[in-house]
Amino acid sequence: MSYCPKCDVVIRGHKSCCPLCQGKVSDIPEGRDAFGTAGTDAFPVIERRISSFTFVRILTFLFLTLEICFGAVWWLLGFDAPWVTLVMLGIFVGWLDVLATIYIRRNLTKLFTVEVYVAIAVNIYVDHMTNMHGWSLSWVTPSLLFALGLATQMIALTAKLRYNEYFSYLALDALVSLGQLIPIRMGLNPLPIPAIICIACYLILMAGLVVFRYRELKTAIERRISM
């Protein structure tokens, strides 16, 4: 090792001149701190980590692999195995859940909203695949929507969110809740009482927001629409 008195740096190896100033080098003077010049690596060891994008690509590849495998099984069984489609749906939902958790994990309100909507769609599909007994529309959908409304308000209180950060989600939930009237009118809901109670609760909530927080509700909806 050498030392450049002009640059005041310790130089590794045996150099005839300083690589910085091209000046003459000398031996390391006594008392000069040569930390990091012997027994250590010249460059830090950087820990390799899998980025979220790479993880999503790996996850997507595994998802497609499983879907293709079960699709092949379904074809070999002559498309006469409903359980295969349910398994494929479960894999698809799991993939969506992981993606939602990765990309919107910092927004719990949005995360819960997406999770509930996916759960509602899956339950309706499963009900349809099992001869449509109506349990998904009678009990699951209104229960999930009611729980979503409570969870949204609890998250807002706990996280101390501003009104414009969650009012738009409540308005969207109320609109989705009103959509339960469609299967009721079509006679697909054999027990509409839970759905009617859910709709009434959301209408009362929206009435309270309109009466007491109209400006905040309007601002939240306009902000959400403009995004």
C-alpha cells in the first residue's frame, strides 16, 4: 500500500503514482488511519433481494402453470368435473388477492373494498355453478357489504382519515348495495330481507352524509371521479 500526501488517501496495491492526481506516492506515514485498506473488501457486499415486480412475475408464472395444468385435467375428464373449475377459480382469486395486497397494502380501505367485492363475485359464481340456490344473494352479499361499511368506518376512525379519503368508498358501497335490488326484482333472491336491511342501512348512512357532510361527500366523489 502507498500514500499520496497531496490527496491524503491510502492507495491499495503497489502504485508508482497516485491514480487521482498522478503525483508521487510514498509509504503510509505513522499514525495515518488505514482503515478499510487491509482485510476488507473494496466494495460493499449488497444483499440481493427479490423486488416486488419480480415476485409478481414469479407468482403470475406459477398461477398460469397451475391454471394450464387444471385446464388439461378438465379437458381429459371431458369437461364434466365442476370441481376443477372451482379449483381454478380459487387459484385465480388467490392470485388477485396477492396482487391486491402487494399494490394497495398501504390503503386498507381500498384493500378491504377490493377483497369484499372479489368475495361477493366468487360466491355468486359458486352459487351459480351449484344450481343457483340463492344463498349468495340472500345472506353472503348483504352480510359482506354490511361488514364492509362497518370496517371502512372503523379504519377511518382508527387511522384518523380525512373525510375525502373514505367518503367516496362509502358512496360506492351504497351504490353496490342498491344493486341488490336487481336480483330481487328478477326473483333470484329467495330471501330478500337481509338485502333490504343492508340497503336501508346504507341509505340511512348516505342520508346522514348528505345532510351533515354534503360538501365533504361532494368533494370526495369529485376527487375520485377526476382520478
